[in-house]
Amino acid sequence: MSRVRSQVRVPTPGGGEERGGGESGGGAGASLTVPVMAGNLKKGSFVVIKNRPCKVIETSTSKTGKHGHAKVHMIALDIFTNAKKEDISPSSHNMLQPVVTRTDFQLLSIDDEGFCSLMNADGTTKDDLRIPDNEVGQEVRKLVDADKELIVTIVSAMGEEHLLSYKESQN
């Protein structure tokens, strides 16, 4: 007798779908998101709104209504694009919270195609990240051209990685 396991289609950040048992994430039990009750979200919390990782900048809770649920209205900014997002959810319902990691790397170089060569604290290198096309990217290029040593912060969430900030190395 064979068992058939149902498949759940989970939208991926790239626009496709991933099949799995409901957990959205990579290997080794890693997950891109974790559930969090909407009523527990406060200013500064991370939340997924419209399939984008966001940081909450404002929340307000309405009184319980006719159907007995208080509603949480939240305004958040996409952590990568700074686009404003809003959502309303019953306070007792679960929402998704992205797992956000920040990692500092030493910037070694930027190639002609805009890819950064980065060195981690353990000496390993990372060469698959492109310099952003914004003010941060322009400033980083300017400082690299001036032979400054930089430490860049890479933020990762929901399968995306972006260079969001930098500082001059103190060496």
C-alpha cells in the first residue's frame, strides 16, 4: 500500500513556484519565514506584505467588531526597495515574518559588470552580488575609486540579498 503526499505550491520571490510540504525555505530545515501573530507585531518588527519582506513603521489596532476580531492595521517599508506597503489582519491571525540576516563583508573589488568581490570574516569570498544602482552604490564606487577600504553590510531575506550600507574600514 503506497501513500500519496499532497504537495503545496509556494510562490517564490523569483515569481515561480516551489513544491513542498508547506515549509518555504532552503535545505537543512532552514526557513525563509516564520509565523507570527498579527497582534504581536510592533514598530520595528519584520513582516511579509504582498510577498515582500518589510519592516513595520506604524501599527494601530481597532476595537473588536461584530465578528469578535480586533484588526491590526500596519504600515511597513519594503526592506530592499523602501516601497510603502499596508495590510490589515485580525490580531489573532498568523502572518509571516521573514528571517532577516545582516552580514558584514570586506569589499575587495568591483568588476566591470558591477559584481562585488567580498570577503567574509572567515576568509571565504563571495562574488555573486551586484553593486546597487542607487546612491549607496554610487558612493561605494566613488570610495573604491579613491582606494578606500570598505566594510559592506549585506541583508538577506526570502531568498534575496542586497548591499544596503557600508562604512570605511578602521584598519
